[in-house]
Amino acid sequence: MISSIVFAVVLITTIVVFTLKIRSVTRNIKLGKSLEIKDHKPQRWALMARVAIGQLKMTKRPIPAILHLFVYVGFIIVNIEMLEILIDGLTGSHRIFSFIGGSYNAFISAFEIFGIAVMFGCLIFLIRRNVIRLKRFWSKEMTLWPRSDANIILITELFLMSAILTMNATDGILQARAHAHYPETGSFLISGMIQPLYAGISDGGLVFLERFSWWFHIVGVFAFLNYIPYSKHFHVFLAFPNVYYSKLEPKGKMTNMPSITKEIRSMLAGTTEQPDEAGEELGLFGARDVKDFTWKHLMDAFTCTECGRCTSSCPANITGKKLSPRKVVMDLRDRVEYLGKQIKKHGQGFTDDKSLFDRITTEELWACTTCNACTEECPVNIDPLSIILEMRRYLVMEKASAPGELNSIFSNIENNGAPWQFSPEDRLLWAEK
């Protein structure tokens, strides 16, 4: 009874803490401007199935794709056993599903195989990050915390899977000794192989190890659940809606600002259109800070896996420019989290004298070639280019701050109707003679 009460308290605490954090992240995402995305629902569901569930874009790099599949599928399948653990924890029973007989042994053995796959994948990922030190995991923006975050998750998963194997192995020995409270299920495939490691331990010691592993696993999973929203691994949840709300137009198509489009049409028609009845504010051109982006931009930021595929494929970055698409997305996320905390503390009216430009320099923004390599590479369909373009728009249209070459082009278009410095009357001179 005491054990069940403690378990119930831990479970309720986990749910409450997780819910509060999710609400906090949701509020932060809603700091962005409204954007309605309700079109092409069948196409969006199919895209989510391919990219978020099927991990189609991961296959461009086969080795990490296979390893990630081990961890992704294995962790989900292994934690199907969580259903039994939850029931056992609340009712005080032990292996409540063991009544199904031989099938139970087969299921748990299968879970253990997947658990080994998870451990193998995590171990290789740790080696890639910390021994081989792949360049994209050690870029300038990958400071101590991003690197530690990835290691914490991988090491935690190794411990969680090890706890399951220890729990099952000691359980199997106690069954063989006909110890009370341990129903006969037979040994499981993987844990049965490691039982000799614990064979010399007394019954009391085995019970302690089995119970410790059981509690370590369940509390570890609960802690893992509440750590995820603070981690880059939040993509475990956000990848699905983020992919669903992806831009479906060709990647090279740039989004026009409705206010500018309306103004241009008015000029061409020789009329002045009035604002809508509900009241339409022209607003800021481009984006200076968090609230100038849409909620989808902010969701992109929170979905970032920090894998670095975008940066490693960026031609500007490859040629030594300062631009790192991953850094742009991470900087936006960090700014959102900071503002979210300040708004919660001081109210919606909070402002400071800083902006996203205090984190992202103009040199980074203008290094972008708008080739869309970053968007194409992202395994969860984040669009770093759209963030860069909105900030560029602010520089050009609000601050009149553009590189000299662009200013010349703007002047030529205004004066000559073309990007070149020749007048319209001279355009056909090339055809003479």
C-alpha cells in the first residue's frame, strides 16, 4: 500500500510538472504573430507520416539514419512495457500481464532485443560525438550546454535500458528460486544470458536489485519526460506538428508580405485601397524581434534537433562565412525563452532595449545565398531561410541598411526599371549591326 501511494504521488507530480512546462512552451510559441494553416490536410498528414514518423529525410545519411532508427523505434517499443509497470505500481501487483503465458515471455524477450539496439545506437552516437568528434557537433554555437545536453540524453537511455535488463535478470533468478511475489514466466532472451552475473547474490540482495532497477527505470523515465522540454530532444514531440504545418510550396518560393502586395496593387491600379473594416495595421516590415515572426517560425525554433545537418550543408558556412543556419534557429529559440520568462515575470508589456540582432549579426544574414540547402537537409522540416529573409527585410525596408551592391540594384530598378545601370532607351543597342 505504501509503495502504491508513493508511486501514485510520483506519477501525479510528473504529469503536473510536464503539463506546466508544455503550457509554458505553448505560451512562448504564441508570442509569434498569428498564421492560419488549414489547407491540403491529406497532403500534410501524408508528409507527417513520411518525414516525422518514417524519418524519410534521415536516410540521406544512412549510418546515422540506421542508428537513429534503433534508438527511436527501440525506445518506443521498450516503453510499451511501461503500461505493465504503471499498473503494477498503482495496484501493488507484479508482472500483471504474465497470465498470458508463453506469449508474455516472447514479448519481453523482444523488448530486450530492442533495448540492446537502443544501447548500441546510443553508444555509437556517444563515440561519434566525443571520440571521433564530428565537426558539426563541435561548431562554434555548440557550446558546453548543447554538447552536454546530447550526452545526458544518450547516457540516460543507456542507464534506463541497463536497468530493464538488470530487473529482468534478477527477476528470473528469483523465479527459479520460487521466491514469493515473483510469478513463474521463465527466463527472457537477453537478461537470461546475464543471469550468471547475479547468481551468487542472496535472495535479499536480488530482491533489492530487482526493486531498485524497477524504481530506477520508472522514475528515470518520468525524469526523462520532464527533462525533454528543456532539451533539444523536445523534437520527440514537436516534430509531428512542425512537419504537419510545413510550407508546401516549392522551397525556392519566397513569401510576399500581404501589406506590400496590397500597396503595389493599389499603385498599379492607380487607387488607394482602404484598410479592412476590422482595422488593419501596416505593422513592421520584416522581423526585428520575436513578436515579429509567426508562431510557425517560433515552433521551428523549439523543434530544432541541433543535429547540424543544415550548417554542414550550407555553402556559405562551408566556404568559411560566419553564417550557421543552426545558430540562427538556436538564437531565435534562446531569445524566445528569455522573453517568455521576462513576460511571465513582468507582464505582457515587458520590453527591453535588445532584439534578435544582438544575437545574429548582419554579416551572418547577408552571407546567406538563399539556396535552401538548410531547409532541404533538415530532418524535421525547419525553415531557417524564412527566418533569415524576415530579418533581411527589416534591415532593408525599415533600416535602409543593405550592402552597397544591393543599394545600387535598388536604385537602378527605381530609375531604369531593371537591375542594370543602362537606361531603357539603350537596352536594344546590343542588337545594332
